[in-house]
Amino acid sequence: MQAKKTAVFSNVSYIGDDQVYYDNPLKPDEFYTPILQGCYPDPAITKKGDDYYMVCSSFAMFPGVPIFHSKDLINWTDLGGVLNNAAEFNPHDTGISEGVYAPGITYNSHNDTFYMIVTAFSGGLGNIIVKTKDPVKGWGSPIKLDFGGIDPSIFFDDNGKGYIVHNDAPDKGKQLYEGHRVIKIWEYDLNTDKVIPGTDKIIVDGGVDLSKIPIWIEAPHLYKKNGKYYLMCAEGGTGDNHSEVIFVSDNPKGPFKPASNNPILTQRYFPKDRGSKVDWAGHADLIQGPENKYYGVFLGIRPNNQDRVNTGRETFILPVDWSGDFPVFENGLIPLQPKLKMPAGVTNKTGKDGFFPNGNFTFTENFTSKKLDYRWIGLRGPRENFISLSKKGLEITPFEVNIKEVKPTSTLFYRQQHNTFSFTATVDYKPQSDKDLAGIACLQNERSNYVFGITKKGNDTFILLERTEKGQSKIIASSKIKITNSLRLQVKAKGDNYEFSYAVNGVNFENLGGPVSGDILSTNIAGGFTGALIGLYVTAANDAHPQ
């Protein structure tokens, strides 16, 4: 049996080049938001002392639930993923928008323990919780929780008592319309790590005002301030109508009364053609930050020039004014701006000293360090199952799977983080048959993607560009090439226009297939909840054949 043909990648560069950052240069006391660009949606945040930890959704990306650490809410360090053991979290057979949704993270000072709670749509897990004393050192095994619904978060009262709130369907026979949901609360037993049977109660039915037919009340978080309990939720669905609303009660189990000034954050009221648009704001979490000032993290989108969402839902931050009865996101009810004033005494180190970058930046990777950057991720399984690092670069051993299959792929992915970008990689590869392919994949999901790679037809080597839309594949262009050394491959995007090019001599790039539309790399066309991914892709099950 012939050994599988591996590919070696080196000299990878991602260059983000969005105009908005040229139009809005930073002053020394400013920083950019989103703080996490690309597909990092549904943020949740907690703190212990002056250590802040933030988690996001990851769906079928692996590891599950990316986690970040900061000392000041501005400069963030990537700690990888919370669910990084495939024996315990295995999204191997899930569509890209399944896997894990909307995590919550809470520090309990009474037992010095961090809790991450999330809904896992894989392996029959359902709602789970994992714990740790130190998020930097890793997390315990998932503990299955006995309730349905999604978007759970956990809250610990002053006396140490635990509660879980989550989104759920109305009681059987009581659903009034499509999108009618409720928020439930359970008491939580810290000794057994289980919800206490019979303690569940619906605390919000439908949303702020049921008579107005509110949809998708979700992402609940409980807080306590000045002896009162506050319940903050998303309402309106994670699209054009998204918003954040808040309720108050004297008891964690209600009754909860909505604030008169809801919503406290939304972008839904503004002209669709506004410049440098940020939209879909909602799904938020609050934290008390430096100098006891409140901040809120939330998701939003930055659509491209065709108003399409290729970069996915990203993590933004705003200061929050909680000087009155209810918190209000500062400037969260006017068009969101790309930069903010930093908290007093904080220095902007984003993109330096190991801190996560934002704004326009260049990310270069030669795969020479012993530890691979956490921004490189697997799909439906660990990246370590198909990669190895050597002096030559990154070696990928192909699976007999292509990216149109709902299985783990031998594809090392990087999130698209800008609407205008270039991604360039050197590949050393000589295919042995038409089943072999190596190159770059741009993917929104298994049914919507581009493949740009080298394969074989007869005795000849070809480079080809394939477009897959709604599961139907078409070769856009192909060209016979002669490879004597390594090959440079590049994808460049400017808004909706994507161009794929190659350089046989490593210098002079030649376009293949002309400009093509990035429409299939948007959630508008492809559906789902993720952002576009750019991958170093190798397969031994190629079905893209040159014309």
C-alpha cells in the first residue's frame, strides 16, 4: 500500500488591511474594538482579583471554547481552548455550526473555583460544566447537567448559593409563536455539581413585553448589586434586530421587572448604508473593571462592502454606566465607533509581547517554534492528529476526507479577521494521484467553500480553483504547472472580491480564475453561525479534478 503523500507548509503570512483602521488611527490613550476580530462570538467574562478571563463560542472548531486572559480588559493573551480533550469533547460528526454554543464563565470566591458552563451539540453531552482552580493550567472533565435548552450561565450569591439560568422552550403547549422562548432558573448544588430537581422556574416569558411578540430571549446572565438581582439577556435574535435588555428583582428567582429604558445596547435603529458599520450588537456580559468601572463584552459584526458577514460575529467591548438603577452601555445606542479611550493607567500592548493583536496587523508563521500558536485550529478534531513540526516547516499528513464531508479534516485553519486581507503560504508538495491535493481552503462550512490546490491528472500536475455552493462543486479554473521547487499560494480579498494566485518561482504571482465572489464565505449566503476560515489543506480523498 502506498504511503499517504504529506505536504510541508512554511512561510505563512496573514496581512489584515481594513480601511477603517487607516481612517481612525490610534492616539496613545486609545484602543480598537472589536478586541477579538474574526469568529469569536458569544463572549462571557469573569475575574479573580485583577485577572480577567473571557470565553467564546467555537461550534465544531477544535479545541472547544477559546479562552483569553487579561489584567486590564485591553491586552489579552490567548490560552487556547477549554475543551481540548477529544475523548471528552468530540464534535467529529457535527456540522460546523454545531459543536459548542454560548459558554458562561464564573469565578466563585467561596470555594476559589472557576466554572465554565456550555451547551455541547455533540456526543450526547448537552449542557455541561467544567471546573478549575487555575484556567491557565487547564480544566477538569465535563460534568453532564440534567436540563435542556441552551445558553446556560452560573451565578453565585453572596452566601455562596449557586444558580443556573438558561434559555429554553416554553412549557409544552404554551408556545405562542415562532421564536417564543423563556428564561429558566435552577438552584445548583455545589457539593454534587447538579441542578436540584424541582427547583426550576420560568423567570422571563418571551422577553421584555410579551404583547409585542419578542423573539429569542437568550444568553441570560445574573448579577447582584446593592442587594438587588439583575438579569441581563439578549433579545431579537443574533441578526439585524439583536439587542441587550435587563430586568431587576429582589430575589434571584423573581419576579423580574424589565427596565423602562430597554434595550440598553443595540444597533438596529440606524441606516443600513452607514459607513464603517458595526451591526447585530448583543449577547453581552458585564464585569467590574479597573478603578471599579463597569464594562460589557458583546458580539457584533463588521460587514463587507456587499453588506455580507464573512468575518463572523466578533467580540467587542464598551464601558458601562451603572451609576443609576440599571446599567447602560456607554454609546451603545448610537452607531458604534472603532476605537475607545483606554482605562486610566493602561498601556496598549495589543499585538506585542505575546498579546493578541487587533486593528490592522500582520501574522507570520514559519512553524519553527516548539509550540504552535493557538490561533491555528482543527475542525471537528485536534490539529495534533495530522500535523508535525519539523525544521522544514509544518508537515500535514492527509486524512482520506475532503472538506465537504462532516468529519475531521486534515486542515489547519486560521480565522479570517479582516474584510481586506491577504493569506500567503509556501507549500512543498508533489501529488502522486488525482486523489491527492494540497493547498489553501477558504471555508464558511462544508457546503460553502473554495479549494485552491495542486493535484494530479494522468502524468501531469495541475493547480485548480473549485467553488462549492450549497454542496454543489464547480471547477472555476485549472492550469497545468511544472513544480521544480516549493510553490507559493495566495488568497487576497478586498470586501466581496477574492483572488487566488500562485507563484512557481516563489516571486511572480499568477492569478487563477480571476476575481471571484466571497458570497459563499458569508453567513448571509451559507447560513450558520461561524465566520470564514482559511486553511492549509491536504487530502487523500480529493474529488476536485481539473477540466
